[in-house]
Amino acid sequence: MNAVSGKFLVQPGAGLALRILVVDDDRNTREILFEALQLFGAEARCVSSVAQARKMLAAWHADVLVSDLGMPDEDGYDLIREIRNHPLDGEASMPAIALTGYTRAQDQQRAIGAGYNEVLTKPAELDALLEAIRRVASADPRRP
């Protein structure tokens, strides 16, 4: 399932000058998000598992996390709980967006309860994802 769809209302190069970590076990989703985020000015890194996200966060500072929830082994809930409870390099307040195929209200409430700032369901409109990224980044207490 693709993570994003639709036409762009926001123009490429629109200044999304952020470092964004994407965590999703679906290769197509990672590729689409990587290309789109780069096109809109972000520095994106994409990994396929929570274990890889852990390693990436230990070596690279992300401004925003965009993560799938349903992944094998450890899931997106495990990842955000770890970030919130055992931060790597002060990442406890890193803005985080769950991008998921889980569409039930209780799934979305569970994601927010686990520590995500926002939840978007797949396939998300790219404009909605970009706006969510801007919104959570602007509310980040770590940013000046």
C-alpha cells in the first residue's frame, strides 16, 4: 500500500528544511516518502524497522519522525514509547507522526496515547503529510 497519494498543492522546493526519519517496513512507501520529502527540501533518512531506527537515531539527529505502526518484530508503538521514555541524545520531545493503515478510532487514540503527536491514515495525501510535518515541527520545544 502506498503511503501518499494525490496531486501536490504545495509546490516542490517549498522549504521543508527539516531532518526527517521515516520508519516503514514497506519498501515502496519508503521510496515514495524519501523522494517526496527530498523534493520538498527535507533531508530524509528511511529505515525498515524499529531496530534500524534505533541505530539511526543514535547516529543522526532527526527533527521529525514519521513512522508506520504495524511492522514485524517491534512496531511503531514500541518505537515511540522508547523515544518518549528512554530518549537517545535528548530526543524525548521529538515530534512524531504515525502514518498507518490502521483506521479505527481506537487505533488512532492508542497511537496518540503511546506518544505520537499526530496520526495520518494510509494512503495519506502528500499535502496533508507535509502540513502535519510543518505543524508538529513548529510546536517542537527543541526548536528556537
